[in-house]
Amino acid sequence: MGMRDLSHVRLTDSVINLTGKQISMYDELNGTIFNFPPSAEAIPIIPYNGKNPKVVYHYVVDEDAVEQLKELDRTLYDIAVVDKVGVGRNGIEISTLKWAFDPKIPVKLYRGVKNAVSCHL
């Protein structure tokens, strides 16, 4: 089994869920399901743009919020939207995310081994 081609995928270590309802996602590395409860955090006006951040995260918002961010000329590099929801293992609803900057590109959870933090940042 070779490495999967992830060149057309945006990888994220964690998401900050601003959709108002819980999001569950598979870890692409090992299939673990992570749950992200709704957060009341605000989207920063300026996206974190550091080189080699320890943790890469995306704010998950709805399409209306994406439109508002565009009107504010805020870059969408760290913004994702729920693309679809399907039923995964044990009947758990699993969300698939797409990148707000380029909606053709999926955002995949890839916590990897470098990162043993819990999903509550």
C-alpha cells in the first residue's frame, strides 16, 4: 500500500467549528473519528499565516459567512465549508469539508503523528 496522493487536498490538523452543530470527521491517516463541537470563537480578521505552524487549522463556516468574508476582502486560506454529510461507522454522521478559497479542493483531517493534542484547541 503506497502513500496516497494528497496533492489535490488541503490538509488540516484541526477545525474550529462555527456552524452551530457538531461536526465529525475521519482522520485520513488512521480512520479515527474526531468530533468537533460548535465553538463560539470569532474568525480572526487576519488569517494566521506563519511559516510551518505547529498546528494547521481551518474555521468551518456556512456559505453565507464565506460571502461575508469575501465582501470584507478577507482571504479564505484558513476557511472551510461543509460540503456534504454522510453516515459513517456506527451510524455517526461524517462531514466532508471543502476549502472556501477553492471549493474544488477538499479539506481533510490529517492529525498525523506529529500532533497528539486533543481536538479542543
